Amino acid sequence: MANIGFIGLGIMGAPMAKHLADAGHKLFTYSQTPTPSNLIEAGASVCACGTDVAKAADIIIVMVPDTPHVEDVLFGEHGLSKGLTAGKIVVDMSSISPVATKEFAKRINALGCEYLDAPVSGGEVGAKAASLTIMVGGSDKAFETVKPLFQLMGKNITLVGGNGDGQITKVANQIIVALTIEAVGEALLLAAKAGADPARVREALMGGFASSRILEVHGERMIKRTFDPGFRIDLHRKDLNLALTTARQLNMSLPNTATAQELFNACAARDGGGWDHSAMVRALEVMANFEIGQQAGNTK
């Protein structure tokens, strides 16, 4: 059993850490939110700061919201870098800038430590079910060392390439997810305003080439109006901003990604940053002056 550090025990991090504890690993935790009682009951030791986590653990996992948070966790006044010694492994499972990731990895490598970027897809449901998709960038040696831990948290685990490649894969994932949510929203909204039952339209489409996990899960959310967050719009906006920023750095255009971002922005302007990302459809509904589930022929 390994001594594992875990920093960031939010909606995703807490269940991920619990899977590690349930497997018998010794956890050393630090988070801006209180360590959940079920982790403490499972034997987790709560540390005062990231430096203390780095001193106690051999493999340290980071799961925080954005690039500045990761930088602070790694290199802040009480960051991991102050407590690392040669041979340890830092695993960033946050979704952050691929460019910044490469720089972070160089700085951690300079301390004699390995660095893996390993962002995940699957949301809160996947975190709780230990069915996350994990996209990894880093060395073969570090990946093989940490892979048994990844297998406790996810199902589809791929070493994509070197540092930064895991993060760019996650950015690509978020582009596909956002654009598919937008397509499903347009399709169901069109069908509903034309007078068709959107639930039956979705059922019919699930048997054809248009079938997708997003049509299955988020299409149902749109129809049933269940927008409590599994993955918040504000987080998806952050990820698409990473995509658009990286595209500018590479002198390329992502026109449909930009459109999806504007739809998310429109939701955020209506205090919807905390809605589930399937609620992107609400921005489309405003433009259509019609809501899925409304009776055709009636307008607001």
C-alpha cells in the first residue's frame, strides 16, 4: 500500500480519494473545503498545508479547478515544491492549460521528481462510480507506477504522450462535449417547437446514427428540466477558454467552439454559471422564444 497525498476534495476529488482509501492506501489530505468525514473515518490524515502533504506522501494527486490554483498548490508559499524530495511523483488531475502544464512539469522535474498530467472526464457520476476516463501525459515509468491508482478511479486510462498531452486531450474532449450538447439542444428544440414530442424524438434518435451518450443523458436533462450540476457551466467555460487560448497560440480558428462558448456566456449572464452544462439549451431557447416541454403554439 502506498502513502498518497490528495489535494482538492471538492465534488470530484472527494469520491476519487475515497476509492483510494477504500483500497487500503494511506491518505494525507489538504483542501480548501473540510476533509469529508467518511475519509477521516477511512483513516485519512488531514495536513495543515500542501508542503506537509508532500513531506508525508510518495505520490501526490492534485484535483483543483484551474491553472492558477494548480500553480499555487505546486509553488505557493506552502506549496508542494517546498516539501518534495527526489523520487516522488506529482499527479495533476485538474483540467488546466497545456502550455502551463509543460512549464510546471519542468519545474517539478528539476526537483528530481516525476510529473503526470492526468485530467479526467466523466463528471461527478464517473467520480463516484470509479468509471472516469483518464488522459495522461508524462513518462512511461511514472505512468506504470501510478496506473494501479488510476484503475481505482477510472476505467478508460490512456497514456497519450509527454507532459501536456493529457491536458490537450482533455481540451479536445471538452470541445466535442460542448458542440454535441449544442447540437442535441438545437435538434430537440427544433422538434419541440415544430410540435413533436421531444421525449419521443429523443427515443427515436437513440436507435440511429445520431445516438450518443450526450443525447442519452443530457437530452433527458433538457426534456425533464433537471439542470442541477453534474458538471457546471462555469467549469466548461473555463475549459473552452483553454481551447480558444491554445488555438490562438497555434494561429488557428475554432469557430464552433467559440459559438458554444458564447452560448455558455449567455447562460452565465443569467446567473446560470452553476447550472449543469446541458443547460446551454436555455440560451438557445431564449433565441427561439420557446422552451422544450412547452406546448407548441404557445410562446412566452
